Amino acid sequence: MAIEQITDVAVLVDRQTAHDTEMDSEIVHARASHGAIVDDIMGPVRLSGSGLVGLGVCGVDGCTEPQVNVLQRSTLAPLTICRCCVNAVYRHSLCHSSSGLPGEVCINCRFHYDDYGFVTGVSHNRIPLDDYVDESGKTIPGLTSRVAAGKLSRDTETDVVYQADITDLLG
């Protein structure tokens, strides 16, 4: 484990941008290799109590992912696509540029998967760049203050950001 102190907020902003670029690349690759993929999908379709309805293996350009039925939200038309395409659409819809507020940076995010390997959600740990006042009137330090106080570090091998106790910074 190699831990480094984060000394510039730009490291966190660049890291978030890199994650979003990865999600953009994933959806572009899925579209290029698998054809037209719509963004407004629901699925995969499951039978009550019997799990996932699998339709075989994709086979497009050597893809070995299972194919499943999904529904297009806007038309409720059934579509058959593979798991990597479903995940590409969901991961792209959950990236930082698609959610969150301006002026916030996600210091850690983790995708959640079901028992079949499909994305079911994401946990973002977003912190405003600037200090803010909470409901109780207490000033909460933003990322800029936390970095300046040496409260953030990153494991360079796992890309996990660690935050030290900030109670001494609360105003």
C-alpha cells in the first residue's frame, strides 16, 4: 500500500474527470463494437423468484457476455443486449458529470452489482470545494480547506482516498 498526501485539490478534480472519461470511453466502445445502444433502458428483465432470464452469449466481436432482455423506457419496447452494454449504459448514466451539483467533487465512488454482475447503483462521496454552513449553523470545511490542512491522502495502488478526522476544522 502506497499512501500519498493530497496537496492540491486539482488532483481530486482531475481524478473525477478521469473516471468520467473512462465511463465515456466505455459507452463509446460498447456502441462501436455492439451497434446502436439506447440510453433509456430498464432491465434486465427477471422472472419473479427465478432470477435472470438469459438468452445465450452475445458473440459480437468475440464478446462472451450473456445476452438479456431489457426494456426501452420511452417506448417499453423489448431489446436484447449483453451485460457489458447494459453496464456501460448504467455506469455512464451514474458518472459524475451526469449527477451531483456544480462545485462538488467526489472523493470516492463505488459501483454496486447484483448477483449476476449487473450495475444496480453507485455510492458517491461528494464534498463541496468551498466551506459551507450546515443546518445547525456550523461551518463545514470544503475540500480546499481539508487539503490545505493535510486531511486527505490517497492509496496510489487502489485509488482510494482517505480522510483524516476534521473535527479540529469545524467552525
